[in-house]
Amino acid sequence: MKLLLTSECTEDTLAIARALGEVLEPGDVVALTGDLGAGKTLFCKGIGEALGVPPDRIVSPSFVIATEHQGRLAFTHVDVYRLGSLREALEIGLDETMAGSGVCVVEWAEKVTELLPTDCIRVTFTVSGGDRRGISVVAPDQPRFEPFRVRSQRFQPGG
Ligand SMILES: Nc1ncnc2c1ncn2[C@@H]1O[C@H](COP(=O)(O)OP(=O)(O)OP(=O)(O)O)[C@@H](O)[C@H]1O
Ligand SMILES: [Mg+2]
């Protein structure tokens, strides 16, 4: 499934993220890629909210690379922006975190492409001027994503 969505404001991005969060299951990895300040952390807040994690707990980390939260499912928020090398990622056990039974959301996922599971959910952000963001979502073709597709219809062209 591939969806090309448009967010006009932070609330749109949160709504899209919450809708995706609702359909996530144990073991899912969500790989976030995109421009600086495009809304990746905000998207993590939305996913967290859907999983029952208070949004103020999801912050942009300065040194900590992975933060674990407990909601409806275990939720690990990872930001690899400051990661030096792939080896460092393995040293902190990122591969194990992603293979775990919780939900794992990774900001700057392009830095750890080699470690991403093939069936991960890929979300790519582009800043297209002002508050507008393009958000593309690629997910495995599974019926469980159908409610997400329906709920994000209003963010699709002509939707
Ligand atoms: N449509 C939008 N969707 C998301 N964020 C938006 C939107 N319009 C404006 N913004 C602003 O853009 C910023 C996004 O910040 P956020 O920390 O989520 O980005 P990020 O991609 O995680 O950044 P970084 O690259 O530093 O990790 C916020 O200040 C937010 O208010
Ligand atoms: Mg961020």
C-alpha cells in the first residue's frame, strides 16, 4: 500500500500519525525519513498517543538514542540523527530493538537502512513550503492497514 498524503498543519500530521498508530501491532517498525524539521518527532507523538503514551513524554532526544515507553504496546522511540556509524547502532542493540515485540519508530531511518526489516512501514516527509508537508506512507499490503487508509482519505489528493 502506498499513500501520498498532504498535511497543511501540525494537527493534520498528528491526525495521520494517530490513525497509523491505531493499526500498529506488536513487532512493527516504522521508519521515518525526511527533511530537517519536517515533523518526524511530531509524528512519533501522534503514534505514541494512539498507543496510550502521553505526547509530552515523546521529545527530541539530545543524546539518548532510544527511549522506551509503555502504552497499549511497548513503544520505543529511536532517533539515530547523532549516530556515528552502523556499528554504533549494533552496539546499542538497535537490531534487537527492531526485532522485539514492541512497536519501534525510528527517526532518520535512512542512516540505518541496512538494519530495517523488509516489511517495515516507511514514512517519508517533505517540507513543501510554509506549514505544508508531503507525507508518503508505504506499508505491506495487509487488510489491517485498511482503516488507516480510510481515515487518511481526507489528506489524499481529491480526498
Ligand atoms: N504540517 C506540519 N506538520 C508537522 N510539523 C509542522 C507542520 N507545520 C509546521 N510544523 C512545525 O515543524 C516543526 C516540526 O518539528 P519536529 O521536531 O516534529 O520535526 P523533525 O522532523 O522531528 O525534526 P528533526 O529533523 O530535528 O528531527 C514543528 O515546529 C512544527 O510546529
Ligand atoms: Mg525529530
